Amino acid sequence: MSNQHWLERSRAAVWHPCTQMKRHETLPIIPVREAKGIWLTDFEGNRYIDAVSSWWVNLFGHGEPRIKAALASQLDTLEHAILAGFTHAPVVELSERLSELTGLGHAFYASDGASATEIAMKMSFHYWSNLGKPAKNRFISLENSYHGETAGALSVTDVPLFSATYEPLLRQNLRVPTPDNRNAAPGETAEDVALRAAASLENVLAKHADSIAAIVLEPLVQGAAGMAMYSPRYLAEVRRLADRYQVHLIADEIAVGFGRTGTLFACEQAGIKADFLCLSKGITGGFLPLSCVLTTDDIYAAFYDDDVARGFLHSHSYTGNALACRAALTVLDIFRDDEVIARNAERAAEFSRYLAPLQDRPGIRHFRHTGMIWAFDIEHPQAGFGLAFFQKMLGYGCLVRPIGNTVYFMPPYCIEAAQMEQLAEASWKSLDALERHAGSLSGQGIALP
């Protein structure tokens, strides 16, 4: 069957996420027939480099054979069982290994990143309530932050496109300046920006700590903010301030965990441990939905009581799903056996060389790189730049989804030199084409649509 066949059926039956469906009257949906490695293939044989890891979830390439084999084996014994009052080997083993890697204690499971944020926020508030401090029920997050789209997570998300409509449903929390490197004044370093942002945070804590349960942040890279990158010094300062003012630190590593920033977890680069660590996306290598919140033994102990109401009664039907946990265990095996972090450092250096010409291209600002994430901003984009660039890149066999005027790459770790070169060349050609189009429309040279 053709792409058109599946496109029409999808439009008639599926409500696609993060989408104004009316756009698909003219913008084609790409039906994916199969995926292997870094490639997505449609029903007419067209192939696309998955340069965004299918929304940042795929680590080692589609159809990774070791994860597939582990899932097939797990299917022979247990696909799922209720985790309330029962347990099973994959969830126990995964919890133990994550604890060893993070230095945190018990693990609580859900199915998506927003749920992980929600769980961490509820745990933090409930902890303080169990300690007789129910007034500590507000949260601090960074400007331009994104933590998910359930009600609690959306209340600490600062992306109006997602949150403004639902404002009447959301608890009012506090925002503090982002340490985004792009905010550096002339002569300032990334560390200077971090210290300036930390000083603003301390001002807020000094006034409101008695009502604050936790600060929630994305360590090192704020994804939906346009891959805003910042110094590890900020994390160290936040940890110091959280301890001083007795608030929790919730590290949302949903997007940046599992090697994306160059270490297994981003917090490692600041030498800190969060009170709550939220994980999802890459945790199963892109195979199955799973999220996890790890926390300290001290926090866990505050819920351990004869009184049922002092326990954490949050639940999800598929909590600790055996198949998803087995996939996650295999992901950890691959990191260990393949020395993924070290190999990614080599891949990152190589891809940076291919992308280097873009750094000096007129109209591009803030070319930046952290681990296996690259981004740059278009200085004077015209309306519709992101969609136009997306479509041009598809024409060159590349899936890239700009965030506003930010173009970014977050490819699976199996990317090879040929695909790096294709992405770099396609980006250059797409920008060329858009500049020519803009010039013919407006006569303003490199202004982009």
C-alpha cells in the first residue's frame, strides 16, 4: 500500500500529538513502514535519517538486536504482573542497578516522562507534609523549562504554547532565570552566567523557602527551550542552595540521561546527587514506554509507617512492566559492554568536524554542542522557518524538527560518518534553498522563512 493510503487513514482515525491537525490538509504525514539502525523507511521505499532519535528516545538504533532478543526471551516467562503486592526479577534487578549507578535508593516506576515529574513533585510535597511542614507545597523551575504536560508537570513548564491554554487548571509556581549560555553579556563566560542565575535563585529562596518543596530543572540542557546549554557550575550551586534553604532538588534527566550529555547522567558533570532523579525516554533504548523516579533513602524513610495515609499511594497500571524493565536492563548492559560513553566521545568529535562549517555561516548564531546534542540558532528567521526547514531536510532524506528558530541534532549513537556528512550537507543545502526563496520574496538576503 502507498504512503497516501496510510496518510489518509491516519488523518481519519489518529489524533497526532503536538500537532494542529488542520495542517495535515496540505502537509503530508510520513507513514513509517519499518525502521532499522538510524533509518526510517516509508511505504514507497524512501529512507530518512532519524536525526532526532524519534523524539529523543532511541539510543542505539532502531531494532537493536540485543534488546529484541532480551524482549523475546522475557516474553517466554512474564510479560506483565501487578506490582502492588507482587514483584518480579526484571524490576528488582533494574532498581538495584540504577541505585548502584546513581547512589540513590528506591525506584518508583511509571510509563512516561511527565508522570515521572508528577511523581517527584508529589513525593517532595508529601515528604514535607509527613515531616509536619505542609506549607512547603510550591515549586521553582527555570525560565523556558519543559517538564511534561500533565497538570502538575505543566505547572513547572514555561512554554506558553503548551501551558497558556490550561492556565486556569494549573497551580501557580515560581520561575527563576535560566543559566542559558546564550544570555552571556559581552565578556561573560558560561560560568559567569551560571553564577548570576544562581544568585537570582538564592534571592527567591531567601524570601520563599518556607513555602518551597523543590526546585525542578533539566540538568545541562533545556530541550524545549531550543537546546539551551549551561555550565555544570549552576548544578553545583543549586545543590548548595537546596541544602542551605532545605528544599529538594528534582533533576529531570528524562531527555538528557543515558549518555546524551556525554556522561551517563548529566548530574555527574557537576559531581552532585539530586534528591529525586527522573528518567524516561532512552531508558529502554526506544523500545517500550517506561519512566522511573529514584530518590534517597531518607526521603523513602519518611513514608515508611504504620499509617497507610503516610505512604505514597500513587499508582499506574503498568508500573514496573517486566518487558520494559528487561529492555532497560539490556540498555545498561550495552553501555557497559560497548563502552558507549567513550565511543560517543569519538563520534561527537567526528560529527562536530562535519558540522564545523555551519559555525561560520552568516545568519547562524550560538552554534553549541554538549555530548551527543548539537544546536544552532537562525538569527533572523521569517515566520514558518521551522516547518520550511523540516520539509527541505525531508527532501534530502533527513528527519530534523527545529524548535522555533533552533536547529538541533540528537541522533542515535549508531550514527556513522556517511550519515554525519549527509546531515551536514543537507543542512547547508536546505539553508541555501531557504535563503534564495526568502531573497526572491523579500529582497532581504539571508532572512529565512
